[in-house]
Amino acid sequence: MAILTWEELEDAYSAMYDRIETNDEGDITMRKVVEHIKGVEAGSGKNEWVNQRLEDIISYEREVVHVELDEFLYIIADIREAGWSVRKKSENDNISDADLRHVFRKVDIDHDETITKTELKLACKYLCKQFEVDIKREQELIKYMLCSDSDNDGTLDFEEFKVAVKSAQEQIKNRKS
């Protein structure tokens, strides 16, 4: 993974802002900004200072709901001082076990150490965003992952999930070449 130039950073931050989900009124809320930075852009989220700063931002009383691009850029500048950075990833980069564990924990809503088909769909959405996989491939990822349910219990534990993602990534990469 290559570190981006300043010009690429500006473009990346603007694109990152554009990818943040809006609420029903079309606003980008502070909670969505923080969730996006922590869950999608920040990778494994191991920087405690950044995590604490983002939690502080959520708890701060705001007069307006919507987060504008300039406020988003201020937040990014703030957490960059703590060592957070955007790294350029391509669809063919290998996804680390730590990144997979982070996604798995994030989508395991009932914390039973397995993910259901519904949770799997959410995992695919995160993976497509985080690793810049074409979102049209989400259904393809789900199909590959469901084939990895080795004990046929209708859920994936972490090891099955890890094998499924790496297998799906390899199959998609091989089809492109």
C-alpha cells in the first residue's frame, strides 16, 4: 500500500465524505462520520487516542445535525495528528486477518461468534467499501461466502468467514486477469 500525495489526500477525503451514508433527511450526521472513519476508513481501529477523540466528537452537543465537508476535513486533520492516515488500497490488495476480524466483530450483532446471512450481507457491504471492491460484486461475494459454510449450519464462524473472503477475493482477482 502506497502513501498518498497531498493532492491525492484532498481527493481521497472528499471521496470519503461522499461515501458516508445519510440519514432519512439526507443529512450526514456526526455519528455516521465517526462510524465511517472508524469502521471503514480506519482499518483495525487500534489507535486508542483516535478512538477516544472520535467518541468525544460524538458526545459533543451540536446545534446542527448535518456535517459539512469543511467540518469533516477539520475532523480528519485532528485525527491525522494522532497518526491516522489514508492508505491507497486496490481491489487486489490482500485483506489482513486483523481487518477481517474487525469487520466480523462489527457485523456480529448478537455477539454469538457467528454471522448469519443478514450479517453476512452487512459484512460484504463493509468489505466492498473498505477495500474498494465494486459494490456490484456484493452479491457475488455473498454467493462465494455461503459456499464456505463447512458445517452447513447456515452461519459462518470467523474461520469460515476468513476462508470465504480470501477465496472470494482470489476468485474475483482470477476472473479479472
